[in-house]
Amino acid sequence: MATDGLLLVDKHPGCTSHDVVQSVRRVLRQRRVGHCGTLDPDATGLLLLTVGHATRLTRFLIHAPKVYEGTIRLGIDTDTYDASGKLLAERPTAGVDEAAVDEAMRRFEGTFEQTLPAYSARKLQGVRLYELARRGEEVPEITKQVTVAEFARLGPLADDLLPFRLSCSSGTYARALAHDIGRALGCGAHLAGLRRTAVGPFRVADALDLDEVARRHEAGATLGAAWLPLERIPLPFPEARVDAQQERRLRHGQTVVVRQLDAAPGDWVRVADGAGLLIAIGSINERVAAGALAVVQPRIVFGEADVIGSPRT
């Protein structure tokens, strides 16, 4: 049964990421559930949920790069930059062809400052931007640095609908890109549909929707590839293996010295026992012996009860 680990959920449209978290809390009867990056209510696809003691890993997973597939509607601007918003303007798209679209999309690949939509959850002095927008107040222009590895057409441009694939850093607004593409083409545009297909190494093909999670959980059945127990969650930093004596030191908050670790002072490290089971998350204090050894300080330590299925006694 799902107790401590990572759950891959295929979110349906019409619900918020918080709604999914609340549903999983009820289904799994587990109070500690968090998510690793929100999806807009109209968006679908992969939502990563940390459960139980795995919530302590959320901050390491939330910044993983994301992959999306979606559709942009050319010729129509909305205030929210997506299909749920209020129509602001409608312009002709005559003369906008696939060559022009491809050239415009390439301009938004790389690292740049993205202007956040006025209707976004970003806070300014404790108030979310969308709250200011809904009250009709002026929303200041706020930018953030994002990286877009790929922004490209997935198929032909037909009936002003542009299918696309987007691979980007965490926090990139796909609907802001849709708006910017429309502005670059001179015809306006908004995001008509969006589906998240991957988060870091995780794929939506392995996820389950909420109804299937509930059905399997109530039946006592396995969640399959949609569930990764705590000790199997891949983390985006190197691993250090320790012996039994070093493990005891870590569990008492003491440093250990490890060999053959490709990491610099300040880097995070996944610390595992000889079988590869997760013991702790640590950081490198220093490197010694001309860099051949590294001193690891435990920052998050997991007890035996946290690692479900651990053979330790």
C-alpha cells in the first residue's frame, strides 16, 4: 500500500493541483501529501505528488525540467493568455504561414527573461497577481529567467491552430509563450490546450488518473509504475554509498568521509547503504586529500520506518 513515496497522477481538466492533493489525502488516508509543481486547472497531464516522509524531498523535485504538448490558437488574444480568459482582441491571420511560425518559435528557445502573465499566482507584497487583476488594479510587469530547450511545431498549422511541443525549465509559463508568439506574428494568440507529458525522468505514460488510484487502493492492488517507494525515488544529484559504521554516524548527525564522489563543496548528495537504499540527504562540507575524499554532512535523515521495504533491522 502507498505509504511513503512518489505518486504519478494524470490530472484531468477542471481541477486545481490542490484539488488533486486533497483527493489523494482522502484516498490514501495520508495527511502528508505535497505536489512538485502546479498545473493550471484547464491543463492535463503529469502531476508529481510526494506522500508521507517523501514530502521532505519535494524541494529537490519541484525544480525538475518539464515537457508539454499543446495547442496555440492564433488570431485571438485573451486577458489570461488561455482559453478560459476574456476575449480582448481578434485579428486576421492572413499571411501567417508555417515558416513564419517556426521562425518565431525559435526566437523563444534559450535562456531569457519571461514576463509573467497578469493572471498568475506569483505574489507581490503578499498578494497574488491574479487577485490584483481581478480587482481591476494595475498589475506591475514582473519577469523571471527561464530556459526553453525546445519550442517547436508538432504538426501542420491548420484552421489557426498550432500544435506544439515545449521542453523548458520549471516555472516557465506556456500561456505566456503562446501570447508572445501571437505578438511576434502580429496576429495575437492564446493557449488553447496544454498537457504535461514529463517532469524530469518521470513520464505521464506511467501515471494513473485519480479514479484508478482510488480503485486500486481500495482493492489493495499495486499502483504499478505510478508509485515509487521512498528508497527508489531518483534525485538530481550524485550518490554516496556508506557502510554500517558510517550509517550509524549519519543517524547521529555526524559527518562521514566518502570516496569517488563527483561533487563540490555545497552540493547535495543522496546517501545510500550498500544495497542502494536511501539513508539521508547530505551536503558536501569540503574535499580533502587533493579532492579524492569528500566530507558529507547529513541534512535530512530517514529512519528505518521511513524506508518501506528496507531489509534493515
